[in-house]
Amino acid sequence: MRISKKIEQASKEGKIWWSFEYFPPRTAQGLQNLLDRIKRMAALGPEFIDITWNAGGRTSDLTAHMVKTCQGSVGIETCMHLTCTNMPKEKVDIALQEAKKAGCCNVLALRGDPPQGKDEWEAVEGGFVHGIDLVKHIHNEYGDYFDIAVAGFPQFQILPPAERDLEMKYLKDKIDAGVNFIFTQMFYDVDIFIDWVKAVRAAGITIPIVPGIAPIQTWNGFLKATSLANTTIPQFFLDALEPYKNDDEKVREVGTNLVAEMCRKILAADLDIHGFHFYTMNLEKGTKMLLEELNLMPRVETIKPLPWRQSLTPNRRQENIRPIFWANRTESYLSRTENWDEFPNGRFGDSRSPAYGELDGYGIWLKQTKEEALKLWGEPKTFSRILPWSNQAASSETSAIALQLAKMNELGFLTINSQPAVNGARSDDPQFGWGPSNGYVYQKAYLEFFVSPQLLELLLAHIERDSNMTYYVINKQGDLRTNTHSDGPNAVTWGIFPGKEIIQPTVVEALSFMAWKDEAYELGVKWANVYEAETPSRKLMMGIFESSYLVNVVHNDFKVPQAIFEPFFKAGAEYTAQHTNGSAAPQALSN
């Protein structure tokens, strides 16, 4: 969605909005950590994010990759910076084509900083000389597809009058060339900013102005950033911060109060500005503290229109149903279905005919290095020392069944996915809620796990006695067993909202479970390969994933939240009683 439309919509609704800026990191590990951080910070409710091109145009490929990832797997509207620095026309067009392909429809057009190692800016052969040239090119090639932003500089307000007026003319020329909104450079003198906004309006510029807000992270970082940008610092900022310059936590606390008060003055200044763009510097805490101080807490429907984040690439924007199995591996699911040519009416069930992509499309790998894995998981020698894991923190709803899951694992069921039963929680419920306001959400209890053949047979005997329970069982070879008599998907999450059809965003069904099976077992092998060949830990792990079954179970009566666990506890107790050593761990996997 175009950012100008988001701003317009927020203004009509009378709500304050915010957005975040990130820059491409220098290392592969830094990139992975940043993407993890962006996903976490999406829970803070930004309307959009933007990704910088970096000084000198050095990270153009990485910027394009981040835009694609944030639009697709993170599912957050992303604005791409694009500069003239080191960018011939052909390279600009490639960047724009890749952005459009990823569903990105917002670009910040800049001349850019001088190339690395040079003091003066210079155009490359076949490139653009000024930001306005880039604006005109985007419009000439892509019409109105892209929302185009340019930078605004409040600091220009204190230039000598002739120079100030010339800079205003340059800005007006760019706006007249077809710019949709303005991002401002960071500032700390709110009076300069307010005067500049009024001057911009007096010059006949009416498009939205988005103030750039930089949280104060550390004393040295604050001084360096303001020095580089030649930013005016009010004396009372310095007086408040300098006594604590050697205490980063205190600087962040005091700085948060100062910047928050600046934001309040902007909102109260009758400037028709209702949003802020936070320069995060790829850091999380300072931005979160500032939002909390301003009492800007996201609405549930903003951060969770569905239980999972929708992809914003063009062919998936209408997708509103997914199988539950990839709940913790979104990127893999997107990769393996990226060649599906349609998601009719957004419904997963109608798109099953195209085959899932092969595993090497996304790749099966562990996020952890070998050293990190050993530190995290140790070197188990017996089944009882193995604990399931996830690269993501447990969701808030998991706390409702955490004790039951712990007991299941003690009994020999290695859980890898789950959800509790929910009977009509409000859509704004902090633990279970999602979707538009004034709605109600429901879930069937769901469990997915690895289990030994012996324990599985005891479990199924109990499950078969409950007509409300359905299951799928599959082994590594692909032999499928089920008690369900339906070929269609079983909706395990749904929501009812005013003025809408019932939304069923999460399903369980056979074909996707069979596709997920390969990935689940391969992850187990990768886990085993953390350990050296012929070691007890390697043999233990390989034995488990060679012989265990992968199982999912649904209890279809969502009004009885604990019923799904009863067969597991009974089967576990029987298995323990049958073995003289008193251990619930399957004997075949204990050595």
C-alpha cells in the first residue's frame, strides 16, 4: 500500500502512527540478527519501515534483498531508499524492477552522499546529477506505481535568507515533479522544525511531512550523529544529558524524556502532522522506550490482522489461509510455494494443485553455528536429556499450555508445534487476539510432535476412543495414516468480525503435511549432524529421527481446552508402567 494512502487513512481515523528506518549491516550474521530484530519490532506496530541505500551506494544489492525479505516473509510495508551515487541509469532500473516485483511501491529518492573515499559528490557516466532527475525518471518509467518521497531539511530554516529561499525553491521543484511526501532529517530543536514546516506550507507545498525522530541511545553517539548532520542542539538538551555522559542507561532514559516532549509539541502545534518516522540505528530498546513514553501502543488489528503476518508480494497479498505446520518457518513456506501462480480468493485449499517446491529452494539449515548449538543443547546421551527447540521465542498463547507441553515431553512426546483451544476470545485480547476490532476468535487445540513407534501405538488406542480427535501420522518414508474421513482442510483457527465473512486463516490437511514431513525430518538430521560422527549424541539423534513418527493431532471440540492432553498422559503412564526402569523415554531410543 502506498505510504501517502496510509497517512491519509490514519488522518481520517484520527490516529497517531509511526514508522521505523533500518540500514543494511556489514556482515552476514549482522543481517540475520537485523532481520530477527525487524520481525520483533513489527510487534511495536509501525505502519511501514524503510531501508537505506547507505553512503556511497555500496550496499544496493543488500538493500534490494532486505526490501524483498521484509515485504515477503516479514510482511511489512517497506520503503526503499534509492540514490544517484554510483548508480548509472541501468542499475537504477534494475533496483526499481526488483522492488516492484517484491510488491514494494514506495521509494525515497535521494542524490546521496559522496562515494566512499571522496569528499565531493560526482555523477557517474549515464547516471543522474540531482534528486529531481531521479524523481522524473521514476515517473517517466513507472507512471504512478511508486509513491515517491524526498528528504526535507529543517536545519535549512536557519540559513541566510537568500540561501534558505534557494533551498526552498529546490524542494518545491522536486515536489512539482511528482513527489508524494517528505521525510525530514533528524532534528532536536522543535522550534526550528515548526518554523520550517510553516515556511514549507507558505511556499505552496501541501504534501504530507513526516518528521524524522532519532532516539538518543548514548552520549557519544548523540554527539557524533548531530555533528555529522550539523544539527542544532538546544542548550537544555546538553544540560540535561551531559551530567550522565558516562552512564548509557541514564542517557537513554533522560534522552527518551527529552525527545518524547519534542514529539508532544509537534502534535500540539496544529501542523496537521500525526506521525513520526524513527531512525532506529538498527537498535530496538531506545525506540521502544520512546513509544512507551509517548503511550503509543499498537492496536491488535494493526500488528495481527491474521494470526500470521501476510506476505506483501503481489501474488500473495490476498492469501489468507496457510497450513499450520510452517508456523515457525515462514521463509521456508514462502520459498516452497513461491512458484504457485495463484491463491484464488486468498484460499490455500484452492491452490493445492501446484507442487510444493523442492527443499533446496530455501534450504534446510540451522540458524546456530556448531559452537552455539553445542552451548545451547549440550551433548545428550539419553532420550531424557533431549529438549525440543525453536529459533523463535514461544508465542504468548503458548503460556496457556506450557505446563502440559512440558509434561508431554517428559513422557516422550517431542513437541514441535502447538496451539491451545480458544472459545470466543475478543479480537483485542492481548494473548489470543487478532483481526479487526469488536470481533471474536476461536481455535481448536493442536499438537505436533515426534514419537517412538511403541508409544505411538498406545497413544492412538486412546485417541480412537474420542470421536472429537483427528490425527495424521507419517514416517520418514512417507507412509501416511489417519482417522479423518475428509479430503479437505480442517480449519483450526477462525474469526468472526463485524460486517465480514468468517475468516479461517489456519488449516490442517494431508498434502501440506506430507510436504512438511521432508523438512521436519531433515531438520532433525541437521540437528544430529551438530555432533561428531560415531559419538553417542550423533547416534542417539539419528536413531530418533530414523525411527520416530511425525504426528499431528487436533481436538475438534474447542469448548474443552484440556481434553486434547488426556490421551497423551494416559499413554505415557501406561508406557512407564510397562517398563521396569520407570522411565517414560522409549527404550529403543535410550542408548
